Amino acid sequence: MSIKEKVVLAYSGGLDTSIIIPWLKENYDCEVIAMVADIGQGEELAPLREKAIKTGASKIYIEDLKEEFVTDFVFPTLKAGAVYEGKYLLGTSFARPLIAKRLVEIAKMEGAAAVAHGATGKGNDQVRFELTVKALAPELKIIAPWRIWDIKSREDAIDYASSRNIPVPVTKKDNYSIDRNLWHLSHEGSDLEDPWNEPCYDRILKLIVPPEKAPDTPSYVEIFFEKGVPKKVNGVEYGPVKLIEVLNGLGGKNGIGITDMVENRLVGMKSRGVYETPGGTILYAAHRELELLCMDRDTLHFKDLVAQRFAELVYYGQWYTPLREALSAFVDSTQETVTGTVRMKLYKGNCTSAGARSDYSLYSEELSTFGRDQVYNQKDAEGFINLFGLPLKVRAMMLKKAKRD
């Protein structure tokens, strides 16, 4: 890089990005511009402005991306029913493409030569950031300090910060790696690196009450969806951001949404993390109940296959790909009749359906009843079973004949 070229850094004010500003200046003699994406971290973002400038940034952008985050990333993934490895609701995964998208936009606006991020060489986020940059601005250089500097651990990073009087939000004693946004909060590292260690929920949980300490009486919540998108909670219409905040509060106080999992990272290793996703857990469960009511069997079952692939694309950072866009088009088509209200029961960490209704319901009590009906001829089932079971019968006859011979 030539002297004093501009580098735009995805900045959070956490341990890694706090030390990257001075490191970039020391090693590249460049102008560093910080970009903070406000996607609902719940922290005071204003102090980051002063902190970034004090540690060497020439300028800082603090971008409110909360509504875009929910509308363009969270809800499409929710509609897809995408869950990575059956447990992870992708809270960090779909935030990174949005952050990188805005990073690219600011880099272009500033005439920057490069962008930088604080993702480690062991993690998934480096892929998510960089695939987005490659898709949207292939001409930009990418600097990933964790892959090239001499700092080898979070303890080393803390020492680096201390030697330069840079305040960081962790200590060697309380050394969890935390990522927070409107959708979730993740915890990794420290004692969680041993999968045998039970998480100390009293110490680490920030959004959710430990289930055993949740209220002894259940809470009920009704959620109205329109074409697969949540619009109302308990009859009150909310904007996308407020709706998730409301459900986070309801889920959090009832112990809903804790996930402790060992997952397969894209880079080949397994990692262990604890995720808090209170509102998201409620929304996924409610959305599924409505799909079961309103979608035909073949479409629902095929969509389940799509959901797994969609989750992989999101987890792998492949948001800006033709396949993800094509799958989203399919998902949107399936959601045309996913409109209605679901009632959920929240109790000490459990989130269960307590009723669903829709004008597009495919459920017919007249057909399904155990009582007397006038619309279903049970004798028809005999012919169906004979034809459905014919291959089994033919094979059994063949085996019997072969054994005689």
C-alpha cells in the first residue's frame, strides 16, 4: 500500500478492533476510518466515537442499520426456517454480510484502497466479511490482521492494548468472546472451550433469565404473521425492530432461547458456544406452527430441504450469491398463504404452541374428526393401501418364490 492510503475498518470497540486501529497505523502508515454498524448491540455507541479517535482513527461512522438488518436479513432467514445444524439461529452469521456491505459503501464513498476486519483466522466471520467484499467490490484490498500479526491469543491482545493504554471491555479473568445484536447474543471462549463444562448461566446470561429462575406461571403471546413476516404481537402492530425488542423481553423473562452447542465451523474445526436468542426462538416456533397449518405436505417437506441448504449458505457467508437469492425467491413463493395468528405458551425455558388460526388453513375438522362425518369414505383407504403397498407385496412374493427355488 502507498503511504496514507485510506483503510476503512469494521469497528466494534471490542478487544480486537480496539487494537487494530493503532496496529494498522504502525504497520501500514495509513489513514484509518472506523465504521460502526448499529444492529442493536444494546450498548452505548456514543463513547465509541471518542474511543476510536483517541486510538488513532481519523474519522468514525456510526451507522444505524437495525431496520435493514431485520427486514433484509433476519426475516428472509426466518421465512426460510433456516437453522444451522438444528440449533443455531444464525444471529452472527447474517449480521456480517450487512456490516460488510456498509463497509464497502463507505470505502467507495471515502475513496479507500482497502477495508479491514477483526475476525480471526480460525473463525467463520473472516469468510463472511470477505465473500461480501468480493461480491460487491472486488477491487478493494482486504486486511485481516489476525492472519498476519504476531498476536496469537486474546491474552496477547490484552497485553498489546495495555502497553498502549487502550481500554478494552475484557480482562484475562473475564475473557469471553461476545457478539451481540438485536437478534442474539453469543458467548465463546474461556471455560466454554471445554464441552464438558456446564455454562454458568448466572454469570454469562445477559438477555435471558435462567429457566429455573423464570416465573412460576406461564406467559402467553399471540403473534400475527402476514406472508411469513411477523407483524403484530398480542394484537398490537409493531415495526420490525420494535417487534423483536418486545419478543426479546417476553422471551428473556421466561427463560426462552438458550442454546448451548458444539458446531462445525466452515474452516474445518468444531467450536462450542452459548447463544441467547429469546425473541427469535419464539418467532421460529410460531412461524413453524403456522406453516404446518397453511402449507401442503409436498411443499412443506421440500421447503425443509431448502431450509437446511439456506442455513448453510448463511452460515458460510454466501448471502450475496445467486443460489441464496434463488432460494429466497422460492421461499417467498411458499409464504403467500402463511398468514394468520399463533398463540405461544412461554414457561421456564419452554416455548410451545397453544393454538393457531388462519384464513388459509388447510386443516379440515370435518375430514379429520373421529366422530361421524359425511365427507370421507373410509372404504376408499383399502384401494389406496393396496396400490401403495403393491411394490412391497411383489417383492415379498419374489423372495418367497426364490426361497422355494
